Amino acid sequence: MSIITISRGSYSMGKEVAEKVAAKLGYNCLSREIILDASDLYHIPEIKLIKAIHDSPTILERIGGNKKAYVAYYQSSLAGRVKEDNVVYHGLAGHVLLKGIPHVLKVRIIADLEDRVEIEMKRENVTRQEALDIIKKDDVERRKWTQSLYGVDPWDSSLYDLVIHIHKFTVDDAVDLICNAVNLDQFKATKESQEKMNDLALASRIKAYLIEKHFDVWVLSEFGNILIYTRGDDKLTGRIDDAMKNLPEDIKGVNHFEIHNNITPHKNAI
């Protein structure tokens, strides 16, 4: 049982690779479903969430949204979906949103710019220059998004376990490489790695719940024991305490919680 995240640019054939990998392994294939889940659970119009997730950070200011809230909602939905394993996710920033989970195979799919331009020209019936401009703009927006939110460059190969260049390697070659890699022992879920995934899902859900109530927090879960970090006075801490004592019924697995104010969050807190 494993999780595969596939990071991709537009027209890099990453979607096709993800779907074929999922079909070959019998895994669920997820992308837009995460947006739909977040939209439904947190009552955000789908189009608004799509723009927040896929466009550059400046878009969030123009649509009146809080980027931290949108990302918390998205991460909560993603972690909740993939915690059962056997999933291929090919949406945005999976390699970052699911960091620290040992049984996640992080893949980056890249393709030659000229190949991408040719596909864009055919699909959209545009000139070569128009296709080039569209692809470059999309790449810049996606890169800015990840850099702004996480301080990492999605083009940094060290963030991934496997980087595949679709040119000499075909889509089917890429599928075989990924399927072979995910069957290695280091990407198989263990009791310990599954516990980490469950903790991430729980922390993500609690953070989204608290941010929805306008609390600016960082959250860490360790075996269901919740540490909440915030910056504020005792009055704020008391309000968060009240919120945690009235968790929604769908948030399960909390054994104990502590709230710390004006303390640097643990490095693994989200």
C-alpha cells in the first residue's frame, strides 16, 4: 500500500502517466476531486478555490481570499483522501503537502518545451508564439505559487524521489518506471508510516477547522496528541481551547491537546 504524487507542468503528459499508473496498479487517481471535496466541506465556490490553488499568489488578494486558509482547506481534503493509501495524486504540490510520509513516492514529470508547444498549438488552435506564451505564463504561475507558500522551488529535483523526462522516455516507459519504484520496500506502508499519515490527516483537519474560525495556528499531531501553536494572549488561547472542546463530530482520534502561545512552532507543525 503506497501513495504516489506526480508533479507536472501543463502538457507534460503527467496526467496521462498518472492515469495509466493508477490503472496498472489498481489505485485511485485523484486531482480535481480534492478541490471538489474542499469546496463542499468548507463552502467555498469551486471556481474561487481553483483560482486560489492554481494561480499566482496575487490572485488571492484580488479575489479577497486568505491564502493560508485556502491551502489549509486543500491540505485537509488531500490528506483525508489519501490516508487510506493506494492513491495516485497528480494535483498541485502533493510532494510538499504530504511531506514527511515515508510511503509517499514523489515523482516529477517534465517534457521538452517544444513538445509542449506543439501539443498546445494543436489543442487550442493557436500560433506557436501564442502557445509558447501560454505555457511560459502557466509555468511561472505554478512556480510562484509553491515558492510563495512553502519557500521551495518545485523545479528543484532534490524534492522528488524520481524525475522522468518525457522525450526519450515514452509515457509507457514512465508508467513502468513508477510502478517498479513504488513496489520497492521503502515505499510500502508500515504501521509507523501509516501512523504518521493518520497524524498528518488529523493535524490538517484540525488546522482547517481552527482557521475557518479565524484562528492563525500551526498544528502538530503525534499519535493523536495535538499541539497547537499560536501568537497571542491568554484570551486568544482560551478561545482556541473552547473551540477544541467543541470539535465537529467528523474530527475523531484526538487523545489530548495543548495550546502554546508565543512559542516557535515545532519544525513538523503545519
